[in-house]
Amino acid sequence: MSKFLNFNNLITTSIIKGVYLLGALAITIISFLGMTQDMSGSVFAGLLGLVLGNLMWRVFCENIIVLFSIHDTLSSIDNSIKDSS
């Protein structure tokens, strides 16, 4: 419990995974809704949004997880240095 209160264990990576799923679902629904509009080019725009929107959302969420992974690795290195001295 003290590790949790001292922010030694981060819970954000698991939260980001849930946020990713919600965002991907929202992007997909909005893209499909855009494809059903009666405007010219809406199918192309919807497909573009479906593919590029989900791809960019995935890259964004992965970058956040990588930042937290870097933090975990640096914390591990710091703890091993403190333990050896």
C-alpha cells in the first residue's frame, strides 16, 4: 500500500489501455457515421478517418505507454544503484 501512496507503482498504463479501446470505438463509429452522409467524398473521408484515425490514436496511446515504461526502467536502475551502494 505504501508503494501505491508513494507513486512507486503506476496505474496509468492500464488506464491508457481502456482509454485506447474507448477512443478506437468512438473513431470507428464516427467514421462509419461519416460514410453514411449524403455528401460527395464522404465514403472516402470516412474510410480515411477509419484507417488513419485509428492508426494515429494507436500511435499516440503507445507513446504514452512507452513514456511510462521508460519511467519504470529508470526507477529500476535507480533502485539497483541505491541498493548496491
